[in-house]
Amino acid sequence: MYRKQRLTPKLRKKQKIVVSTPRNLWYDTGNNPARKGKTADMEKNEMSGAVIAPLFQLSRDAVCGAAQGRIVFANPAACRLFGADITGERVETRFPGLEENICGDNSFAASVTVDGTPRSVTAARCGELLVLTVRTEEPPFPPVPPTALRQMRTAAFNLRMALDCLAEDEPENRDDGGEMYSSILFHSYYSMLHVINQLSDVNALAAGTMACRMQPLSISRLVSDLLGSAEFFLRRKHIAFRWEILGENLFVEGDRDRLEQLLLILIANSVMHTGEGGTIAVRLKRHGRLCRLTLCDDGRGMTESELAEVFTPNREDLPTNVQDSGLGLSIAQGLAQLHNGVLVIQRGKDGETSMHLQLPLTGKLPLRDTLRHDSGPELLLTELSEELPTEAYRRKYRE
């Protein structure tokens, strides 16, 4: 048995209790099984969690506090989400794939699967505690009617047909002014096609009808080929890519087209935050039974408010000088979840942004004719249309 003793100032000093709350007015002494195996730091973190927990009692989102790899508090919404009080459980049990980020010192946003359901998670450091917020009520994004999408695709098709006819009649020695007008038209076409594709993808992800043809493929080769092609098209923005693929050839099971789209979204987002003359570091390495792709840029980074809404498709916090639809990362979130992956957007101490994509490895080998695959210019011109300069759409580059 153990006894409880009133927490007096003298006892607080003796037991080195810094924080007292209504829950801690009685201090357990003796052989208390609730304290068995706990260190002084763990008890201190639990007390800090008890102070912060009341702030989230009425929150409609699930909020948990984590310290030293364990959950120290969970608000009522979190208990309803998980079907039990998860206080005291290991963090990786409830939030798989976030082990490395949980131990870091920086805030981050992640797209993970919680109890079989895709969720957006944001994390903010509060002293020794990491406060995790699981969005349980995603803001509604009104779907685009299929008839409107068909009309937009028809208009884009007609525009492309007209542009191709003009290109056939375009003289080889056209002056720079005429070449520039032609580039503007093609750039506008690819930008419009990009937005149409994004709206269609958002509709498909929301309805659960996104088509994916899963097969084993080399993620090492895919990343290498895609970065080489993207670097060629982005060289006019004077952006330097530093990339390294560590270890052996890594294989995952996924849809090649969707993975290319996912990677190009991440590259485009890095380019958007980096600007001209910046550097983007890319690393692919094995991490246990996972492969981990990391993109780090030295650009302006994200603010805390931008990070909190980074996966929201209809966010309005983008800078006015950034030509972005705000749909890319929400689509990347859905594509990562379709491949049983985890996407984490992290904010560094100095505001720099890093993105981490984790995908499960497979022991299956791809067919010989799928080992090499070069991304066509149409895909790059479309997916990077918001970041490429108009000069990249000149005739010699389109061909």
C-alpha cells in the first residue's frame, strides 16, 4: 500500500516539485505503483503536461502532449478519436512514422495514417513538451462539378490544337518578339492544364477514386532521372541542386506516374520557397524497412501559420507574389497516403523548410524494361508551370 500526503511548501522543496496543479495537491509517497519505473524527468514532464492540458479541454481537434517518447496528456477529443485514454503510451504506437521528428527541436506538419484513417498532424514545441494536434474535421473543399471540368478540358484541348497549328506555320527565323509571344501562349496553356489536373485530382482523392496501378519500381532511378530533367528546365532560375542517393538501389511498390507527380510537387514547392540563385539539397537513403527522401532549401521558409495549414487545399495564407494554386501539397499528402507513406514538412530554427517523404520498401524486383524511365517534357512543363520562367516554353525547349 502507499499513502498520500498533503503537498506542503516544505514537502514541495524536499521532493523538488516545481509545478503544482489541482491534480497534484496530493503527492504520492511510498510504494505507489503509478510511479513505478518513472524518472524524475518523466514526472516533471507529466506535471508540465497537466498544466497545459486544460487549455485544450474544449478543442474540437485531438490534442496530445508528448515528452521522452511517451504521451503525457490527451484531451477529450483525442480520447474519442483513439477510443481510449492514451496517456502513458509510446508515441510511435499511435503516430507511426514520426519517431525521428518527435525527437527533434523543430515544429512540423505531417500527413500520417492514424488508426487506419489519413490525418493531418501539426506539432509545436513547448519547452520539453511537443504538442501534437490531429485535425479531425478537415475544412470542406467544394468539389468541382464534373461538367465544369469537362468544359475546361475541352477549352484546353482546343487551345492546344490552335497553338500546334500556329507552331507549324511558325517560321524558323521568327524574331525574338514573336517567339516571346508564342512562349507566353504555351506557358499559359500549361498553367491552365496544371490547375485543371489539380482540381481533378482533388476531386478524385476526396471521392476515393484516384486510379493507381501499383508495381515494383526503382525509387533510386526514378529520383535520379526526375532530378536530372528538372534541373535542366530550372537552370534559367539559377537554382543549384545538390543530391545524393546513398546505398544500394532501393525498390518500392507504387504507381510510377503518381510518384513522379508527388516528387515534382515537392520539387516545385522547394523552388517556390527558394527563389532564384538558391540551393536545394536532396537526399535518398534507406531507413530500416523504409526509404526516406529529404528535400531541404535555403529559401524564405514557412511561418508557423503557414505550417499549420500546409495541407489545407483552400488556404489563403500564400504570399501575394507567389503564383501557386495552394493545392499541390494537399495532393501530395493524398498521394503519399495512397502509397502507405508519410509526408512531413518541417520548419527549421532559422525558418528554412525541409520535406521528408517515407515510403515502405519492397523485396519484389521490377521488370527489366521498367528499370529505366525518362520523364517526358510534357509532364515537367505541366507540373512545374508555376515555377518555370516563360523562356522555358520557347520552341527549342518544348521540342
